[in-house]
Amino acid sequence: ADSTVFSLARISLWISGVLVTAGTLGGLGIVEPLIVAALTVALLLALVVIRSPALAIFWVVFVLYSNIAVVAVHFHGVPKAVAAAFPLLLGVPLVRNLVFRRQGLLLDPTALFILAFIVIQTVGLAFSKNPAAGKPVILQHLLEGLLIYLLVLNVVRTEKTLRLATWGLLLAGLVIGAFPVLQQLTGSFHNQFGCMAQTGEFGFRTGEWTAQGE
């Protein structure tokens, strides 16, 4: 009887959580549909990663090297915090390695060189005429440089995880290469395919001019 009550309570808790999440996303979707889409994808990926932590390596590598997160922030209104937090999915396999598998934290000479570079930047910033201009750069190097490097270093430890990371790189290359090739084959240089294939004044030149422009 106790186990039945516990099971019913757990099911009710799951149903309540799903309803609250769906209601929140639905209400927010009326105002900011792109943000809701990004949050929905992030939630689904989080559930998949919790189920199979190693998959976080594939998705993080793919998103980083395909530049999808940057395009989403600069051209589609996705909050920068959402894109910046995406690599933290690697925290799931990291916790698995450090806590459950009791593997030690890896720190190699490359990480020390990255840290030394940031220290030199920080010292230079202390003597600069405009310190405020350099702070975002140092923060970016800490988060997108040192932190991501250490995360990848400590989660890609086996042949399986290395294979997942490699497939992520290959898929990213396929994606970022496919759009320009499609543009070239179809001649549709006016179509930037969601800004994944950017052309224009600062992009590559087509060499063809019409009444509508290049």
C-alpha cells in the first residue's frame, strides 16, 4: 500500500511538473516564440543527456563548431545567456566521471599555457588606459577558452567519447559547408539560409551585378 501511494505521488509530481512547464512555455511563447523554441530544445537535450551523459559531448561540440549558437544570438533574438550556458551540458558527464567513476581532474600543460595567457592579459589590463574595454575579452577567454577546454579535456577520456566528439566535428563541418555550396549551385545568394550562409557588403563577392544589386 505504501509503495502504491509513493508511486501515485511520484506520477502526480511528474504530471504537475509537465503541466507547469508546458503552461509557462506556452504563455511565454505568445510574447517570445524564439526564446521558447530555444528553451524547448535545451530542455529536450538536457533530458537526453541525463539519460545518456556521453551524448552531451556530441551536441556541445556540434553546436560550438557549427556556430549555431552565435548565429541564434546575433540574428534570431536568442538570449546570450542561453547560448553561453549550452556548453555547461558537459557538466553532466563531468560529474559522472569525477563523482560516480571517481576519476581525477585532468590538468595538462596546454591548460596552464591558456591560464598564463589570461594572466598576462589581466596584468596588461591593469596598466591600460581603458580597462573597461578589455574586461569582456578576458571574461570571454576564461569562459570560452579555459573553461570549455577543461570541460572537454575531462569528459573526452575514452575511445567512445572521442568518437562522439569527432562525429560532432564532422557534422558541424557538413552543416556549415552545405549552405554555401547550396547557394553556389542554385545561385541564390540573396538567401542567407537563416544567416548560416552570410553574403553582402562584408561577405564574399559574387561578381555579378543586376538592377537589384550584386
